[in-house]
Amino acid sequence: MSRFVWSFLWCFSFGGAGAADVPAAATAGEAWPALTFHAEPRPLPSGAVTSDWPRLLGAQDAPHSAETKLRHDFPAAGPPKVWEVSKGSGYASPAIVGDRLVLFHRLEGRETIDCLHPETGRRLWTHDYAVEYRDRYGYSDGPRASPVIADGRVFTFGVTSMLTCLDLASGRVLWKRDCAMEDGVPQFFFGSGATPLVQDGVLICDLGGAGGKDLAGFEVATGAVKWFTKTGWSQSYSSPIPAVLHGRKRVLVFQGGEGDESLASQGGLVSLDPADGVVAGKFFWRAARYTSVNAAAPVLCGPDRLFVTHAYIDSGSEYNGGAMVQAQPDGSLQLVWKNEKLACHWMTPVFHENHLYAFSGEKDRTAELVCHDASTGQSKWRTRLTYDITLPPEQGGRPLTVGFMRGSLLHVDGSFLALGEWGTLAWLTLSPEGVKQGATAQLFTSPGGAWTLPAVSRGLLYVSQNEEDKITGTSPRLRCYDLRGE
């Protein structure tokens, strides 16, 4: 694995509130020290469709957004900046509902939950608690799982498996659970990192606990245990998604991270009933390599087909890359096709008009943008997107070609937004015939700095820069851009 972490990540602190259960609140929001406000966004265009972004993959639990009337042209400097907030370490994306945006990160040894106004960046409340974690592979020491907003509450699942429920309006702690202590969740390869899912009053977690607590359902209102489910598979970095299969509510969990040395114990796709945690079907899919993880969320491809993928390819293994699975009426899951060339490291592929679009590849410089027929798995094309920039005079003024590498894709407003892992943003037109690259900008130049899917809500684009900009020295931050069209 490449190493993209620098020691500055834990060196920034911007007024954490301490560990009190009732955090400091600012009724109208405060212009806190981490905030730089640039300009008010344009008014929303008449007739624009907007949506919240309540969790990692947005309101649709897939990299699709219903937003319309966005700006598809912008200069090389990028869309107009609205505000930016310096942040601590971690890979969590923001969650946005109404006039609340929740940022989850780590500052000076404390996991911090900041609630901001989405259009101004002003802080409404903050809560933090001490955390002890150091990544054994040298990656970020901050949270991986993104916050979830549901039922007027905020849920966070920290890197050490601390589960916290806060009131969205005030930031007051409603309940919390130390899953490492109470449920025997160990420190996995990169800590805990599966974003939870709320379904019908139940918070569903890919827990990976001891004694058969592989999956868990907690009551949203109280945190009380609703159910535990034993699958024999370990926690992953993939987020559960909801589905209705053959008329029955299901939750799909792509498990598989660090387990024991037995390959059979590692992971795959689980379909379960969210009410009681009863497993309807299982499908093994994980690399043969011990030091591998499943990180992309399952993808719904029609009424009863599901796609899963990982990037850790092993020569001779029959479980490499991507697999399309069909849910049967009895709940069982059966393989339809597999293709080791559709292998996503962490991005969730986009299913669009019966094709799958994704950045495929384990290593950054060998990753490609690909298109596959979702019915057959056949590859339609693959390419490596690049973008040419010029370094500033103080950096030598020479040209530099930046690749999108293991980027992210978001289908929105009839097109695709691509964010390369070094901070390159582009509008793309994708079809089975090929790719057309539109407006492109280098938002920052930060190896490994853009491992988080950007969020779009009410015409504003939120991009997480998780590492220092290696050209300008800009610290990690959450950036808000104006994508509202005329």
C-alpha cells in the first residue's frame, strides 16, 4: 500500500468544546477560528430540484443525486468558493439535512463532531471526546465512517468503535456506546470505518464484535440492543445499504476486513431483515490475500441484482474484482457473472442505464476509469484520465500532469462529477461509447487528499481535502463551492 499521511494531521485545534454532554451552542452560529468565508452563493435557480445528503452516499444510498440546474462550466481555479473550514484528520464525508451540516474529524486527540450552517460554515454546536488510536499502517488517525443524520439525530461511529447519538438541533448527547469495550470490537487493519444505516427506527452497524456480534441493530431512540447477528465474517469499510428484494425489506452488508487466517472467515455480501437481523442470504466475496479489505458499498442494479467489488487481486483466485449477484425469491444469493477487471478500491461504482462506471485498480498510478455492461460484465472501455497543470513560479513553474487515479464518481444533473484522488474535479459525459471530459479544475494537489466522495446539497458542492496541499501547503479542510446554475 502507498503511504499518504504526514505528521501535521494532529497539529490543528479550533476551539473544541471539551467532553461535556451538553456542548457549546450558538443559536445563530458563530464565525469560529477555523472558518474562512469567501462569498454568498447564488440564489437557487427557479425550478431547481434539491435534496439533502444525510449519509455517506447521499439520500439515494448510491452515488446518484437528484439535484438539477447545476453549473457545468467553471474556470481552472474551480467553481466559486463559498467557504472553507480547516479540519483535523480523518476520511469522513459531511452529512447535510436542512440547515445543518455535520463534520466528523479528529483534533488534538479528540474525535470532534461539529455542526455547521451549510451556506455559511458558521458553527452551531460542537461536541468532542478523547480517543486513543494510531494507525498501524501509517494512515490517518481520524474517523473513517461518515456521520449519519436521521430522525432528528446525528449518529457517528468512531475509529475506535465509539458509537454516539446526538440531538441534531442542539448537539446534546442522547446516548453513546463504547462498542470496543461492550461488544469486543478489536482494532482492525485501519480501525473501524463502516458507516451505519438507519432503517425503521433501528441503527444497523457492521460491527465485527466478539461472540457472534458480527452485525448489530440498536434502537435509534435509546441505543438499546435490538439484535445481534452472527455471520462468521469480520467488519469491513463498506457501508450497508437498504433494498427491497422480492417484496421484502432487506439491508445489504458487504463484510470483510481483518479476520483470522482462515479465508472462509473473511467476508462477503449479507442480505438480512432489518427488523430482527435474520440473515436471508450470504455470498462469499473477498480476496485471498489476508491484508485486504472490502470497502465499496453494494450496488443495486435493478430489482434483484446486486454488485460487489474489491481491488485486491490475487493471481489464481476465483474471487477477484467484481461480482454480479442475483437475489432469489427464497433469499439466497447466486453469482451471475464476475470480472476481475472491475475492481474498485473504495469508490462505489455508478449503475446507470444498465452499465457500471468506476475507477478500477488497487494502486493509484495504475487505476483506470472503466465502463462495463451490467448484464454480462463485458468491458466496454477503459482509460486513464489526466489533467495538465502548471506549477507556480516559486515551485519552478514547470508543467505537471495530474492523474485522476483512484477517483470517485457522482451521477448528478444528467452528467458525472469526477473527483481524482489528488484533488482534480471534472464534469464527465460517460456512455458505453466512451468518455468526454468537460470543465476541469485542480482544487488542490494533495496525494491521497481526496479519498472521500464529494457531497451535493441545494446546489452546493462539499469537497473534503484530507491531506496537506503539497504545492501551496494548505492544511486539510472541508471546502464549499457554489455549483448553482443561472
